Amino acid sequence: MDVTAATQFLGDRYSQHMVAYPAPFTKEPLPISDLFTQKNILYVHIPFCTGKCTYCSYTTKTTNNFSEIDVYLSYLEDEAILLSRHGSLKISSIYIGGGTPTMLTIFQLATLLHILNKYFDLSNLEEFSLEGCPETFSKEKAKFVFEQGVNRASIGVESFDDETLKKMNRRHKARDSIIAINDIQSVGLDLDIDVITCYPGYTKNKIHKDLETIKNYKPVSVSTYKYTVKPKSVDFKHHDSLLSNEEVLEQLFLWYQGLQDIGYHQRNVDWFFIDEHKRFIHQEYKLDCKSNHIVLGVSGYGIIGDTQYYNTKSILKYYSNLKNKTLPIRKKQKLSKEALIKRKLMFGIRDSISSNFKFPEPEKIELLLNEKLLLLMDNKYKLSTLGQLYTNEIQEYLAT
């Protein structure tokens, strides 16, 4: 199957990375007992940023008032207390994201790390990631968190093209990314960089320039995120003409092939690793759907056992809930066995799925195999090179 045929076969389907499952809301408490019988990973959301990127639809808050961050951290501790009231939870992986966690001062980072160590059992932690931006991730902060047990840093480079960064309303330039890369690598942290692919106005020359820079600095991993216009983002109302479908496919192929030519291994459709022993463990656990995903902070999404839950998106409501000593959960859904299977399928298709997996609609898998969008190799189903270009559309095809 060629690109044109694949486009006709899949149509104009589009899927976000998180699939909404038709499941009733429940008022039942979270199945806390599952936290003591299954593996747990923890996501911590820091909403503060130096500004608002045009493509961003996450819950963030622009501030230059560090006392606001102090207040947030105090409530974050209150939430940790509530989560740990049944016992100290063993955590296998932590990802501190945002927002911009590296907006925190070293003292505030120390406070946050103290909270995590005090209320959770981190004795068997496999990976500890801190997300940040080039303009706020100083060498001093990198050295401090590394000494405190953080072993992985992820910075939002997004592009090494200054014109593009300005259009995105990023608050750094390409040279700032290079400085941050050098600083982070020099202290011993494993470094991941995020790049946004298929951005309006991007050209082959800009891709080759980005790839050449990546080749020169060889971060441990590269995470690629295909540009999409999301509701609640600035770009939803004001954005340039999007790349054509053909341009998107061509640029995705250039990125995938270019990173592999440098020496990166494609572990997931979106993640590339120079050293297969230093993978993005937190995302692997999330994708295999065999662990509880606990959230700490405003607007987080998680799942414990068979219950999917969402923290409030309002910082004021977040504070109000915690003042009343209740978890800041906005809604909960109890997933049926069928929904849990479909969730595993939706996440797994981005990486690989065991040949023993019981597909709810095996005829769709047969069609994808017949059309060469999916391959069966080494007892695992994996998207073909062509299928990877249509990952979101294939997710939607399988979900509907």
C-alpha cells in the first residue's frame, strides 16, 4: 500500500493520544487496595510557566511571583498526605512535568523533592524525570537535582530554528537550548529533548538543520510530537496555514529516517533512543497498562485499578478541595473489561502488542496486516514504516 492508498483507506480520522472511553461516571472511592498490589508510577504537575506557548492547551499559569509557587507546593503536600494516608506507596517511576517545573528555585525544588521522599516509598525507584525549558534549566539546578536522585532530564527544545521558536512564543532561542544541553549533560543527567514536528512553515532544510544539531550533541533520547491545533490553545483561533497531508507524511518520514541514520533506535512511534538501556521507563509503564498511574497536582489524569480519574483543572478549586481535606478529583470513571482491553490496545499500538493479545475486533487487525500497515514480527504486532505515519488515524480506526 502506498501513501495515497493508505490515506483513502483510513480517511480523515484523527485521534488524540488519550482516548475517551464510554464509561459511566462513578462516585465510588478510588480502589486504594490496588495501590498496594500493583506497580505504581507517579506524575507531578507544576503548572507555572514564564509565558504561554501558542500551541499549548495544558493547565498552566504564567507568573513571576515565586510566593505563588510556595503556596502551590504547600497544597501539593496536602494532596500527598491524603494519598498516603493508607500507607506509604511504593513508586517505580516519577515524572515531574508541567508547565515548567524548572521555574522553581533550588530551594523550591528541594521542598518538592522532600515532599516526594517523605510521603512515598522511593526505595525501588527506577527512573526519576524532571521536565524543564532551556531558559530555566540552569547548570546549578541540574547539578542539584542530580545529587538528589533525579536521573533523567527532559527539555522542551521544540526547534533549533529561532524564527519558529518566536512564532511559538517560546521564551528561548536555539543558543539557549545548546547551553542547556551542555549544562545538563555535564552533570551526568540522562537527557531527553522534545521536538515538535510538522510545524506550519517548517521546511526540509530546517529539519536537516535540527537533525545535524541533534547529531552533534547526541542526547540520550529524542521525543517527537506531531504538531496539532488543540482546542483552548492560542493557535486554535490564530494559526498559519497547516502543512498539507503530503507534507506532513514527508516530514514525519524525514524525521524518523533521519534519527535512525544518526543511530537512534525507535522504541515507540514517538520516542528514539541512542542507548536502548536508557529508555523512557515512565512512558513504557504507562503504555503497557500494567501499572497504576497516580497524579499529584492540578489537572492531572490517572488510573488506579479499573478506575480512571481526573483532578480539577482549576487551581482555586484544587486549593478549596484540599482545604476541606478531600482529594481534588473532578470526575471518575469505572472502566469495563472491554474498555480496559481497548485502552491497552490504543496505547500498545504506538509501540508493540503481543501476538497473544485478544483483539476485540480481530477483523480490523487482519485488514491492517493485509494493507501492510501492521506487521507481525517476533511474536509481536508492530506498525510498519508506513503505518507509523498514520498512527493517530489507525488508533481512531481501531477505537471506532
